[in-house]
Amino acid sequence: MRSNQPLFRLLTLCLFVFTLAACQSETPTPLVPAPEFEIEVGTDPHSFAEYEKVSIEHLSMDLSVNMTAQRLEGHVIYRLDRHEPGWQRLILDTRDLDIQDVTVLRPDGSYMGVSWRLGESQGHLGQPLVIVLPAGIEQVRVDYASKPEAFGLQWLNGEQTSSGKPFMFSQSQPHYARTWVPLQDTPAVRYTFDANIQAPSDLMVVMGADGNPEAINETGVYAFNMPQPIPSYLMAIAVGELKFESIGPRSGVYAEPDWIERAANEFAVLEEMIEIGEDLYGPYRWGRYDLLVLPPSFPFGGMENPRLSFLTPTIIAGDGSLLALVAHELAHSWSGNLVTNAAWRDLWLNEGFTVYFEARIMEALYGKKVRDMLAKLAWDGLVETVAQADEADRQLVRDLSERDPEEAFMRVPYDMGRFFLDWLEVRFGREALDAFLRAYFDEFAFESIDTETFRAYAIENLFERYPNQATIEEMDAWLYTPGLPEFAIAPESDAFEQVDAQASQWLAGELALSELPADEWSVHEWRHFLTGLNGQMDLVRMEAMDQQFELTQSQNVEIVFLWLLLSIEAQYPPGIDRLEEFLLEVGRNKFTQPLYAALADTDWGREWAIAVYEQAKSGYHPLTRQASERALDLSSDIIGPN
Ligand SMILES: [Zn+2]
């Protein structure tokens, strides 16, 4: 069974055929007039690129970072792979870019102007940049600048960072690379790149590429190279006052000076994690693996940029208790970065595999008890999400052709994808599944594939190779039928069952708080315990718990988050004070969005939350602003540049 074919939206663009600004000393090659034509937004419904005709093979970026004007300024040269030799145009995705000039490189090495045009703006998809491509031309140059409102970049001023110096970082997934580089912005296209970046001399530039420095370079000029082909959503850059600390022979961490020591201690286990990953699914193929700790406004837990994962500082708990997120980003070096979803409808190929792989790394590091607890937490969250989601969002493969690909990012492709792989593990056995996965990563390394390619490969190499373990109909139920299949296997955790029993006794007045074995609880047991208190707390219980466990002052963000939700429910004053501090400091969407939503649900909290939001928003990433405004039901979805 297949999901619905994407509905193609047609967009008519007129193309003007006048040659612009040809170099004066040269005789321009006459251009063939390009007729009016129609562009189908549809091969990948979230990109204008006609990549079957011509695709980017390599790009060379030369950009300077203007921290004051909040712009990247310079040019990009594209080397093209022409799949249809006579094809006469190149369409790039852009959004909010200031395109200044387009030229092409002739075989004799000289540049020549060509006609180009920006098409009509299509909301979050941006504007197609249509470039006439004369016969025989294989290199195109675009001179441009990004704008301060670029959705894929966050610019922080010195007051918003711990170093006191300005900071900038990118977030290109799913389709925001086009807000800082004109690109064929689809995961279906992979290319290599090199980059020369000029920044203020007191700041460091790092990229998801080879060539990251160990110290600030006083010339302000940094050179990078990415020899493995990547999709555009993995393009990554950050600029700030950074320090580097080595962890292992091929791993280390970057952070602002205030964070660097804590970060290096927290992530000491990184090299061991890489080795576990290699033991499971084959060699790490990207050279180095470093981490970059961003300011607390980073909207996500992490982003798997190749060679350099970006991380929120909120996972630095002081005791390594939140490292599942690092295991997750590392696992993407195989699932996602090496074998990539060809479009966002197939996101589960990236995320479901990665959550499964993350669980395997955590099990290898900390044992089965931890894996079971994490699985149970994920399962409980998934069951709730599936119950609340629209029917069309309750299955792994979802039709997103008419939607913002941002909507792909919900629990279903992550956790349902993971439980699909857990189910394969139970049915086929761990040994067979591991051998299959390892071969799968080899087979499709550095390729972008869709669900149907995976499905055909799984039928041949798993279902037919080990007959009578599971049926193709069962696999299709996971992929294409709404809801968790009846035969899905719910995880169990003995540790959580004990916590549940103790929590019930406390709530029934049969056990004192001091008798709870909370000293022995891991963060996972705490999360389960606090989640279970939903709807049962009043001020007396909140005060008693706070006195016993000092939860308002907890340094563990997962615990604080759940405690703040309970504080909203009970309107507990010390918790509300901490909540205000928290919302002013942290921009991680996983926390801010539900906190604002919970406040908006109370009769007292919405006005208060809007006042806090107004104060906090200049430090939030555009994505966090968008999600917070939706949670608070603020009328405008238009996001301003600050
Ligand atoms: Zn992920």
C-alpha cells in the first residue's frame, strides 16, 4: 500500500530573457530565449528544484559574517551535474535572500552574466530563483546576502550570551538552509562543499565540516571542506567566542568559555559512545566527531550536523544523566546523515532508526534497566501523542505535500519508528536484525532514499531471508495504517512499577515522603514519578515535596520541567518564580512550548505568560517564537526580526 501521491501545485513563472550585466570585455554567448513555462512544485513538494534535470555536485562558499548588520554577505559557486544535457535552466530555493548578481563560468574561465529572476513568494517555501543555463555551462555563481530575519539563523547580541560577545548559529532542518544559502534545498540532493568564512577577529567560526579550529584565529578567516556529500539540511555554521576541549583522539567539544569545562566533563564518555556505534553498525565515516554547546536559546535538544552536532546546554546536568541526547545525535552519523530520508514524508527513516540506535547505545553503556525505563517513558508519551493526533498523523509515512515540513517533527516518526524496529528485533532476533541494519547502512551509504526503497530492501533481506517470522502486511500496518498496530509490543519497566507502587502509597497517606527511596532514583525514575503526579497536586503537597527534595532548585532540566508543569497546575508561588526565570533563559522548544500551553490553559496564566513572553522573545529563536505564539494563541503568526 502506498500513501497518496503528492498533489502538485502548479506555479507559472515568466522568465525574462535579457542578459544582465555581461562582462564588458567579452563577447556574450547568445542566450536561447526561454519561453514562459510552468514549474511543478512536487518532485519534492517542499522544494522548487528540478534536480532530476540538473543537480548541484559541489559548492564553494565565500562569505563574510557581519555581526552588526546580522547578515552573511558574499557569493557561492555551484558545480553542476547535468542529467539532461540540453536542459536550459537551474532553479534554486531561496527565502528572504537579497540576490545581487548571477553569473556563469565559461569554459575559458571568464564569467558572463545570465538572465535570472526571483519567482513569486510561496510562504514558508520562499521564492524560486530561476537562472538561465546556457549550453555547456557547468558552473554558476550567485552573489547575495542573507537578511536579519533569516529563519535559519539566530543572531544573539552580547547581552544574550554568557561570554558577552555576539553569537550566531544556523538551524537548517528541515528547509531553512534556503534562508542563508541559495540551494536545491531538498534532502534528495547531496553535494560536497568548501567554504571560506570571514568573521570579526575576536570570534571563532565553526562548521559542520572538516577544518574546525582549536583556537580563535586572529585573522578572522576560516577555511572548511566537506568531502562527503550531504543534503542541504545538514549545512551548519556557528560564530561566537568559543573554546575547544579535546575528549578523545577524534572527538572534542566547543562551547563559550563559561561552559567549556562543565561541557568537557559531562561528555567525557563521547569516545566510548563512538566505539559502541561502530561495533553495532560499522565504521564512523565522517572523520572527527565534535560537539558544539550553544547558548540556551538553541530551540532544540540537539541537531545532528555532520562532524559537529549542535547541542543545548540544558543537558549539562553535572552528572551525565541526560546523555541519551548525545547518543541520539551521534547515532544520526549512520541513520540520517549517512542514509537519508529523500523527503520529509520519510522522516521516520532518519528518526525512528536513530531512536532505536540511541537505545542500543544507552543499553551498551548503562544496561538493560536504563533501556527499559527510557523505552517506557517514550511509549507512554507516544500513546498520548497518537491519541491526540489527527488520523493522518498516526502512521510512519505521512502525506506532507501541502503542509509545512516543520509539522513532520512530532513523536510519531521518532518513537513509533523506534518501536517498529524494536518489534523487528523481537520477531527476527537481535543478531539477524543487527546484520540487516549493518548491511543496510553499507548498501545505502551517502544516499537519500524513500520508504519504498527501504521496504523493498527489507522484504528481500529480512522478510524473505528469515521466513515466517513476520509478514509484509504487518510491516505495512506500521508504515501506512493509522495508529499503533495491535501487535506492537509495549515495553515494561520493573523499576517504574516499584515507583508507581510507592507513589500510590504516598498519595494514599500510607507512606511518608521521607520514606520514598528517592535518593536511589535516577532521573528516569524521577520523570516517571513526577509525570504520574499530574492532576494530584495541591499547595500542601507541593510545599512538602519541595521541602523534602528541593525540586524548585533542581539543576536537572528534565526534573525542573515536570516540576514547573505541576507548579502551574497547583499555582505554587516558588515554582512560578522559577518558571519566570526559566522562560527568560531557556529557548528549548521541547520545554517552552508545553509550559506556555499549560499556562494558556489556566484562568490566571495566559496574561502572565504573554507578559513573560514579551520580555523573553528577543532572546528566542524564530522557531521558538513561532511555537510559543501558537501555544499562547497570539493572533499573528508573522515573526519579526528580533
Ligand atoms: Zn534526531
